[in-house]
Amino acid sequence: MTRTPLNKLNFIVSNSANTCERRLRWVIPEVIGHSLVTVLMLVSLHWFIFLLNLPVATWNIYRFIMVPSGNMGVFDPTEIHNRGQLKSHMKEAMIKLGFHLLCFFMYLYSMILALIND
């Protein structure tokens, strides 16, 4: 089996008897991590940050659940190139990059504020 860059994202493991699919190598840690951060913000009563993270966590879970049964994962190489989904995946990646940069600076500001107030 050749390993294309998109195949590395989905991480398909196959043996001779059957194909054992470990779904979405990079998407599962993203879903778990983002959901964990969202729940931690809810537990610690940081409402604004919780409400900011909730739509992105919901989108990640929705995208993980709604993978069609025949696809290798969210980043199926044939689906991306055949249907021209590359632009939409790039747009989603840029939106997530902007979101994570915004969160990084908000968390950094919160940390500095907490250190100054102590």
C-alpha cells in the first residue's frame, strides 16, 4: 500500500485477512482534545471561552460522525480530488488556524492577567 500525504492523515492499517481501519489519525486527537478543553471551560465556569469553543467542538464531532461508510476518513484522497473538495478543506483549515491563533492569544492574555493579579 502506498502512503500518500492524505493517507497519512487517515492512517489506514491493513493486513492480508481484512482491512482494519483506524479512523482519522489526526481527527480523533483533535476531537478528544477540543472536547476536553470545552468541558474543562464549562467546569471551571469560564462561560465566554466555553461558548467560543462549543461550536468548533460540535463541528469536529459532527464531521467525525458523518464520514460516509465507504470513505477512508474525513480526508479521503479520491473524494477530495474527484469532487473538488480541496478548496473547502483548505478553507476549513484556514478558519481553524485563525480560531486557534485567537484562542492562543486569549489564553496568553488570561495567563498574564492571572499572574499579575496574584
